[in-house]
Amino acid sequence: MTKRQTHDWRDALPQVRGRIGFDQPMAPYTWFRVGGPAEVLFRPADLDDLIAFLAELPPEIPVTTIGVGSNLLVRDGGVPGVVIRLTGPFATIEPCQGSITAGAGALDLTVAKVAMEEGIAGLEFLSGIPGTIGGALRMNAGAFGSEMKDVTTSAEALDRTGQLHIFSLDDLGFSYRHSALDDSWIFLAATLKGRPGKEANIAAKMEEIRAGREEAQPTRARTGGSTFANPPGHSAWKLVDAAGCRGLTMGGAQISEKHCNFLLNLGDATAADIEDLGEEVRRRVMDASGIELRWEIQRIGVRKEP
């Protein structure tokens, strides 16, 4: 009996118009370029396709949603259940009267560029966040003095059964790098409010952000962005540096020498190398300062048995 034949639940998946793949490698879909396969990878054709799929999918099957994998570590043992990747129809961007309504699959940078072209200021910080609007909503992403809670007026999401819900800002329960929405729910879109501005001034601010990232961060490396959230009153990178972890390596993974709140895949790292190095850094920071660092990178899947 083949591995494919042992998974009866996969033989009974709902009919879809999008694309479904079995045992799909996840490494190509993450910036780290590591990780095991998804049991099922589903790329819905549109919203109706996604709603119908969720409505018919047995409730015991776990569902994980991803965007472009910029702040994601997939463990080497792969991801059980269904991984849903939102692209194409979920990446729409619609400006209207000083606001932008953006799909969860829209790139943060592209949203910032559209806002600039429409003369909408206040969304420039999105150009400094690698990822999509869905991920930014999930973690109340922020950079350069602003975060999603400062600009979000409403958001749409599907629950695990495919029911559509609309949330106000208060409903979303944003706090530092966190939203209160259940992890099993799928963000679909958000309306972001800006303010009137001149395109030239907005462009200059975005260029300032781009240059700042280039100077301070390893933007051309295989990385997952900021590894740890800043503890109250502290900068994570300073704690990591003070604990002597700048440049620390484990297997094919390294703490960036340029910005030590970034984990790097030097080329042949496993997900275990990266995660274990992060845990070693957390241990050393705790020993040195008594402060516990919290992962900002989302880690999914199961560890591979040695």
C-alpha cells in the first residue's frame, strides 16, 4: 500500500476549482527555503471555492493558511492536514476615498505603492514589512513607528466552517504582534485608513524606509524577518547581542552579524537547525538577563524524527 493510499481522508476531499496537491514540498514557499511537505496544499480559485471547500472539509482535519512565507518556519516533518495558500484572487487592492481595501494575499509593499499613487499617506510603513496583508493582520505587524492597529478600520475573515465574518478594529483585539482572532480562522481582506498626502512626500518616506532596511537588515539573505518580539521596555536585538549571540551558528543556521534579531539559512540549514539555534539564543538571553524572548516567527508543522 502506498503512502497516498493510506490517507483515506484525502481521497474524500471536497471537489474544487482551484489546485490541490498531495505531499507538496513547502520549502519553495518560505523565505527560509526549508521544511517538509504539506499533506495537502490547496490554492483556491476564488472566495466561493474556498468557502465551499471549508464547508465540506471534515472538522477534524487541521487547516493552516499561509501567504508568501516571509515570517514562517516550516518544520522538517511537514505540515499535517491542509495548507491553504492565498494568492491571485485574494491579492486585490482597491483604493476609495482615502482608504485602501486589500486582500489578504496582497503584498504589503504593493499596498504601500498603491497608496502612494493615490495620494494616501500613513501606510508607508507597510513598505518595510515583508509579507502579505493577511499575515500583517494575524500578528498586528508593524515597522518604523506604526502598526496595523493604527490604520485598520475593518477586516473580513472566514471561520473554519466557511462562514464569513466582518470585524471592526475593536473586534480584532490587536496588541503587540498579536490579534485575538482564532488561529483556525482565515483573514480575507482589510480596509486601511490613511490621510491625504502628496505623492512625492510619500515616495520620499518609502525610500527612507527602504534605505533604512538595506542598511540595517540582511534583506538579501534567506531569513524569516524579525525572529523575536521586543519584550516590554527592551529591544530583542540588544538582548541577543548582550548575550553574546551575534554570529552564533548551529548546523547551517546563523544569527546575522548585521542584525542579530535575524536568523539566517546559510545555504544548507534544516528547519531544526534554525529552530534549535533560536531556542539556544532564548536560553542564553534568559541566563544573561532573566528576560524570556517570545518567537515572532510563526513555526508550523512537526519535527522530523532523527
